[in-house]
Amino acid sequence: MDTDLRTQLINGARAALRHCENKADQVSLWAKQLKERSNYNNATVALANKMARMAWAMLHHQEDYKYKNTIN
């Protein structure tokens, strides 16, 4: 994987992990639970991996991101 892309994914995951407390979508809830049961760096890398897989799936299926708010 390209080093620059990996760095950007990690930086994006760090930012998302910092702000996941105030969000109610499925990925933020997953990240919040992961952060509580794991250390911060492992949670960051796991979220970056999830983001990369989501990006690949969206490109592969030519779809936009589908935001699902779990709390109405």
C-alpha cells in the first residue's frame, strides 16, 4: 500500500476517533466501543482499516457512502 495513502487513512481515523463520541452512526458507535476496549493506537489502525475497506467497496460497487443514523 502506498505510504502516503496509509498516512492519510491513519490521520483520518485519528480525527474520526476523536469525534466519534458525539455521533450516532454505525461506524462511530463501533469505533467508540473499540476505543473503550482497546488502546488508542490499535483502535486508530482498526478504524483506518475499516475505512480503507469501505472505500474499496464503494469504488468497486460504484456507490456513494450511505449514512445511517441509528438514533432518531
